Amino acid sequence: MGLWDGRERMTQTRKITILGSTGSVGVSTLDLLAFAASRGEAEFEIEALTANRNVEKLVEQARKFRPKFVAVADESKLADLRAAVAGLDIEIGAGKAAIEDAASRDAGWVMAAIVGAAGLKPTLKAAKRGADIALANKECLVCAGDVVTAVIREAGGALLPVDSEHNAIFQVFDFERPNRISRLILTASGGPFRTWKKQEMASATPAQAVAHPNWSMGAKISVDSATMMNKGLELIEAAHLFPVGHEQIEILVHPQSVIHSMVEYVDGSVLAQLGTPDMRTPIASALAWPDRTPSPSAKLDFAKVAKLTFEAPDLERFPALRLAREAVEAGGVAPASLNAANEVAVAAFLNGNIKFLDIAAISEQVLESVSREGGPATLTTLEEAVDADRQARLIAEDCVVARAAA
Ligand SMILES: NC(=O)c1ccc[n+]([C@@H]2O[C@H](COP(=O)([O-])OP(=O)(O)OC[C@H]3O[C@@H](n4cnc5c(N)ncnc54)[C@H](OP(=O)(O)O)[C@@H]3O)[C@@H](O)[C@H]2O)c1
């Protein structure tokens, strides 16, 4: 059983769950579903919607889409949630276990759009019961890619990449002949600091870091785009999703974000997927796969785009790319540790506790520390991945304290 063994999927009413429905990808998913329903393209029922603590938005969505179950991860929000859904005939839950309950409920298509390693356990719950997983939450493959893909293979669902780059590759990758593929080319916008000097980046503010030139996204992934850690995490994600060696995956800066990624074949042919930078296109691809469904995203106007340009990435100004390459080469606990360190450092940066360049510096310190300690060569169990994540967070938090005090 592969990760994408196809069946006709859009033919009957489907039950859908969105983990992280109040975030940028979650909102785009609901927007696309409303669009598809309004055109009679898809019949669906929403089984569950989840958030961390944004009760207001979750309840606004619940009123419109009438899910059977809504949950918040933050238990302190339970009373607010209960009061807000009173009279709506919707079951509710709060806490990490409630998010896993949402994932466990009977929905055949689950959008995994929680940000960070917090998405790992709920995504695994949905995967274990054989649901098709539309995967936006790249961190869960970075933390525990071998575990997640093994569970999906065994349970028989499909793993449908939603990250625009991986969705692009998915659309042009010949899974019957992977040995005829020479390179995957992951494109990167370069983020808001693409043309900044390192000394300018040293004093970059959170507001500048989240101001992505092409995409509108949540705060964490926006900062990851600014450090280019996002592309590093995507390199690790791609190594789990596609049957190629990580050394065959290259990163190419393409500031217009029109070519979402490319696959090069041994005969020199390069196949690409193009589109406007709108997540509703890859989400539509994952929703309808293996069919197609219309999306409200703007269509490409090539004459207006006029020019597509490319640059090699600068590893000196964006060391996160080098760190991700080192982590995927090292394997074992390294990718999970890098991811955890980055999550802690990004949160500290957004809270104003550390400087922008500290994010990669802390990630590097943590990576060096865990590589000195060794650890298993591969992570084969969820417990190992969770443990690596926890250890790395502790080291990273110490690094944050040291840098904040410096
Ligand atoms: N945004 C994009 O265009 C894009 C593109 C490609 C891939 N991705 C990936 O998709 C994922 C989501 O990104 P996003 O930009 O949509 O993030 P986001 O806007 O920050 O939304 C994150 C969602 O996860 C929920 N959440 C946060 N922490 C949680 C926790 N501890 N437990 C349970 N739920 C939690 C949030 O709830 P609250 O609203 O209550 O905080 C929200 O619903 C990330 O892995 C990102 O890398 C995003």
C-alpha cells in the first residue's frame, strides 16, 4: 500500500474534519468548501473543527458550517466555548485530548493545519483510522516522518501534500518511475529579507519578519519564511514524502512564487506546477484528488507576471538552510530537535525576547548539543520523537534565557 493509492474520492458526500480551522490554512479550507458547495461541486458534512484558543472565530465557523464537534486545545477556554455554542447542538471539548478526539471521529478527509509539533499526535490519530490526510502541518513530518508515513501506509489512507511546493511536486512526480527522476527543485520566495544585508537582519522586528511579500500566512510560518527555516523544514518534509534521496532535493530562490516547485527527469525534462500564490489551489488539489475541483483563487495572468527570476540561496545570510540540510543528513533525533529548537526560538522572537538572528543561532546550538549526545540513528516510535522534541525544547529554552540576558 502506497501513500497515495488512488480511489474515486469526490463521488459521495464526505465527512471532513479541519484540525486548526481558525488558522490561515484552516480558513482557506473552509472558504474553498463554501465555494465548492455553492457551485454544487462537493457535498460534505463537517465532522469537527478545532482551534488552540480562538473561541470567537471557532464559534463563528461553527455557526456557519454546523460541525458535530468543536474543540479548543487550551482548557482555560472551555467555559467560553460552552457559553458561545449554547443552543447550537454541537458537542464540545477542551485540552490536548479533545483535539485528538476530534481527529479520531469519523471523517474520511482530514485537513492537518495545526501549526508546529502540536499537530503530530492529532494527525497520527486521524492517520491510524485510515483517513485521507491533507497535510499542511509540515512539522509533523519533520519531527516523526518515518512514524507518520508508516502509520499511513499500514492504515491505507492517502497522504496528500498541501504545502504548495510539495503539492506542486506531487502533481508532476511520476510515482511509477521514481528512478527516472534526477532532481526535485523546491522553490522559495526568499521571504521579506531576501535582499537585506545581515547587519540589517540583526535588528529586524517581528512586524517586519511576518510581512511576507507574496503569501498571507500564520505568524510562525511567516517568521520561518524570513529565516528560510521554512524551506529547510520543507526539504526534510520532501525527503519523507517523495521516494528520492535528500541529496537530490535542491532549493532555488524564485521571488515571484509563480512556479511552486519542479521535478527534473533523467532526460533533462523539467515539469513544473504554476499558479498564483493562493493556498486554495493546493487545498483544492488535495480535496478533489485524483479529480479536480474549481477554486476561487485568481488565475495566472502571464503577461502581467512578465518575468520569472531565479537565484541560488545564500547560506551565509540564511544559515537555517544549512542546518536543515545537516539535520536531514544526520537523521535520528536531529530533524525533530531542529524543529523544536526553531519553534521555541520563533516564539521567543515574536515575544520580543531575542533578536532575529538568534533564531538560527539557537537552532544551531541545539543541533550541536543533541549531535554530541548521539541518540538513535532513526526515529521509529512516536515516543522517541516526542522525547527528542521535549529534550530539544529544554535546551532551546536555556539558550533563549542566555541570549535574552546577554
Ligand atoms: N499559511 C500558509 O499559507 C501555509 C502554507 C503551507 C503550509 N502551512 C503549514 O500549515 C500549518 C498551519 O499554518 P497556518 O499559517 O495556517 O498557521 P496559523 O494561522 O498560525 O494557524 C494555526 C492553527 O493551529 C491552531 N493551533 C495553534 N497551536 C495549537 C496547539 N498547541 N494545539 C492545537 N491547535 C493549535 C490555531 O488555533 P488558534 O487560532 O486558536 O491559535 C490555528 O487554528 C503550519 O504547519 C504551516 O507550516 C501553512
